[in-house]
Amino acid sequence: IRAHGVLVQPGKSREPLPSIFTSMQYIEGGHPSAQQIGKYMKARGWLEHTDQSETQDYVQKESRQIIRDAPPGTWIKQRGTAELMPVDISLEQF
């Protein structure tokens, strides 16, 4: 992954909201199903998380982290290995 920079914008409560801009090499493959992502995440200690956001999210309570906005379109199922790779998700600490 190549990091291009950080953009910091003011948030609703005037707290800065940083965004990290990155790029990565093209990965050949297609998108996995939501069920495949759920199974993959569960095997790694993440559970589905539901709240008022209308996104596919996962939580890992031990590390106090939430992965937000992780629907099939933000994953690649790599051709040849079938490994799942996230390409555009948000990770938050709580």
C-alpha cells in the first residue's frame, strides 16, 4: 500500500476528522458474498455489528475496534487463492 497523504477537515463538533489517502496494486478477482465475508471475519474473531448506521459492520470487543462499511463491494476475492482482501473499509477504536 502506498500512502499519499492525510487530509484533516473540521468535524461537526469542530474536532478534526482525518482521512488517509492510499493506493494499492490491482488485485485480480471478484467480490465475495456477504456470507463469505461474515464467515471470514468470524474466523478472525470479528462479529457482525448492528446499530443505526445502515452499513455492514464488524466488531472485535477485545481490541475495542469496529470495522465500518464493509459490504461485498469493498472486498476482493483474489483469483487463484480465493483469499478475501478488504480494499476500502473504515476501522474505528471505541
